[in-house]
Amino acid sequence: MSKMQRALLSVSDKSGLIPFARALVAAGIEIISTGGTAKALREESVSVTDLSAYTGFPEMLDGRVKTLHPKVHGGLLFVRSNAAHKEAVLEHGIKPIDLVVVNLYPFEKTVARQGVNLDEAVENIDIGGPSMLRSAAKNYESVTVVVDPDDYCEIAREIEVNGNTVLATRQRLAAKVFRRTAAYDRSIGEFLSDRFGNPETATGGEQQPSELASELVVRETRAQPLRYGENPHQKAALYGAFNRFYQQLHGKELSYNNILDLTAAAHLIGEFSEDAPTLAILKHTNPCGVGQGADLREAWEKAYATDKQAPFGGIIAVNSVLDEACALAIAEIFSEVIVAPGFSPEGLAVLQKKKNLRLMKVIGNPREAGARDIRSVGADSYLMQESDRCSIRTADLKIVTKRKPAETELQAMVFGWRVVKHIKSNAIVYVQADRTLGVGAGQMSRVDASRIAVWKAGESALSLKGSVVCSDAFFPFPDGLIAAAEAGATAAIQPGGSVRDNEVIAAADERGVAMAFTGVRHFRH
């Protein structure tokens, strides 16, 4: 490569810009720049040529048009070894541009803000930036393209040593550009689809309900490396906007399993964000106890009483500021992570005495943030679905038995339904209006899940007399309902929809069990 002669700088994020620009000037490289970037350079006495002076065409339309010019894209795209290209650029007075430094308008940060309006979002859609990046990246044989300030130092060193960058660096940076522009376009497409409805399904100019896209593009920045995955022999890392919703206040670094568990805990406790003080204990993403009380200490006592073995090494989540009284109770057992919207100074001081305990502050309600769930199923294949945000009120319940549930049973139904939604299928939970009594999770048959929940309640010396049984899917046979009634349940809540619903209802009526159908299933795999 010949010595680098000319660079075009146009950046929204100006971190590291001035030292890098000075290194370019010291190497004898001419700098061309756009309005805001040129102003920042001049203020630091860095020699710069305005892009409008270079192209002979002014910036216009409030800056919407400034880099979309043949002298820019011709200078980037022409193949230096192509005689016809050389003749064309010479004829039109186009000079080679050997280095492009662009980072894009902050669209993702803009739309992440609460209450952002459509006009503001649209004005943060960068047009010229991605165009320059793509032109430069396509011609990586001759042009160096930089989209990330973290690459400035390496580029400056190579130019200082060689007068230019090496091909391997240009290739790496070109690939990085196309990953960045793909992610940028994806975020714009998702935002506009959410606002307008999916254009693939829109007809006659009318807004249609948003559908799942025909293409899935996943590209997220690595948020942090992880020591390993689910097991020590598996490499792992965390990607995406996790740190926008969770702030670690104390404790050793998070593991892969910690992140799975704490996000499950945050989504469960998010169901109770407007409720009385509520506390949930989870293990391997399954709730093993949930309680409500006048304060978090009382909620802890109810949740912990459900199962005093499983919480060892578990995850605890609360829906209000964790105070000293609750912290002292929690501190009596070993926990991996505590998730809360905040910690009182006294409560924080108590828990910080445990060096390895991870304390996570939840910012907002993460269960409201993601409209889609995406999972890998191997073979380079993915599943995507709408997030399960369905909730119910007592008015939504369809009572199908002769006996109507009492008010306390209705309250227990709604409480338990929010819990069972977060238990792996097949899922059965026995509850009162403010606490869990027995949990059966992840069994191959529903009746087995019910038997385990009954056994767990017995292990904790909790009576199921007068309890409500909650099932995440319909009872396929009467046996599950009969087993629950024999255990002491007087009411049941389930989706309904089995071909044997009439048999299950008859079994409930024979035993005086009040039963409600929700019409909604909550499988969780």
C-alpha cells in the first residue's frame, strides 16, 4: 500500500477523536470533516478541511444531505488498480479517500429513552453515515474504515509504523462495519414496525397488528465476558442491553447460570410490581416459594416456609426496597443473588458483609422491555415468539362449577396464576391468597406434578386444607383434580380446553370444589 493521504472524519461519538486526529495530522494525512466534527477539531487547533469546501457543494436540508456526493463515494469506491477508474476520477476531479472514520447517529440510545417521539427517532436515522461506511468497507483492499473509537489506537500505531494499515486490519474492520450497519438497520426496522405495524402485513394503508418478521437478524454488542457457561467446559458471554436494566451493587461477577436465574426472578416479581410487599425465592429458574405480607420480612417468612431446603444457593427477588429487617432474615441462609428495585442503606450494609453475595438493583420492570423471546435450537436455527405478558383479573375468570369460589379463593386464584406462569411445565402450585404452599415443577405428567407439590407441602408441615390448586395447562383427566381435592384443595384454576373438561368439572362438583377457567395456557419450557 502507498502512504495514506486523505481521511474523512464524521462522528457522532467524539470520544478519543482529538488524539486520533492529531496522530493523523502528524503522519501528514489531510483531514476532511463535516460540520460538528470539523468544529470540534478546530476548537482543538487540529487542521481540517470542511467537506463542503472539498465537494464544492454545501450541506443542506438541516444536515440531511452532506456526504451523499460523488466526490465522497467516488473517492472511496474507485479501484486503485483499475485504469478506467483512474481515468474517471481524474476527469471529474475526484481525489482518493484512504480512511473513513464514522460512528452513526445514536438511534438505539434515542429510542431507548422513555417517551421518545417519532419525529425525534426519525431524525436520528443516519443515512450518509451507513452509506460511507458501506462504500469504504466494500473497497477494503484500498480503504481503511473505522466505526468504533476502540480501534483508534491500533490504527494510529499502524499508520505511524507503516504509513498505512495492513490488509488484515482493513479486512477485519470491513467485516465489523457490516455487522454494525446490520444491527443499526435492524433496530430501526424493529422500532418502526412497532410504531406502524409490520409493513409486510399492512394493506390499504391501514395499520395492522404487528406480526413476526420474515427475517431474523440478531446482532448485539458483548456486554461482558463470563467465566464459563452452564458448566465449566463451556465458553460463554453476555450480549445486549442487560446492563440497562440491572445494576450490580455488590458481590463477585455474575455467572451464566446467575443471569438465567436472576432474570427469571425479575420477571416473576414483576408480576407483583403494584402489589403489597412480595418476595420470591427461585432455584434453577423455578420459584420454590412466594409470599406477601405487611412488610418484606413477613413476605420472606411465608415464602421461605414453603420450602426450607431448596432456597440454599437460590435467588431472592422482592418488589420493593429491601430493608434491614428483611436483610437480616435473608442473611441467615446462603443465597447466590438478591434482586430488588432498591436497598435501604441499612439493608445494604447487612448484605454487603457477605463478600460473594451478588446484589442486583433492577431498573424499571424488565418483563415489560422485550416484546419478543428468541431461543437457539441448534443447527443454526432459532425460535421467536411474542413474550407471554398475559395477565388476568378476577373479572376475567369463567366459573364452571356449581359452587362459586369465595372471595379469598378468588384472590388466591389470581395470586397463584401469576406464580404458576413462571414454573416449568408441567406445573402445579398450591396457594393461599398471599403465599405458596407446595410447588410441583417440570414433570412429565400433571398428576405427578400435583403429587410432588403435595409432598413438598408435607415436608414443610404446611396444610393444604382450604387451598387453591393452580395448573399451567388443562387437566387432561380428572385424576389431577381428584388428587388435589384429596390433598385438601377447595378451589382450582386452570385454562380449560380439554376434551374431558366435562369429566373434570363433574369431578370437581362431586367434591364441592369451585373451579375457574382462564382460557389461557402458560406452558414454560
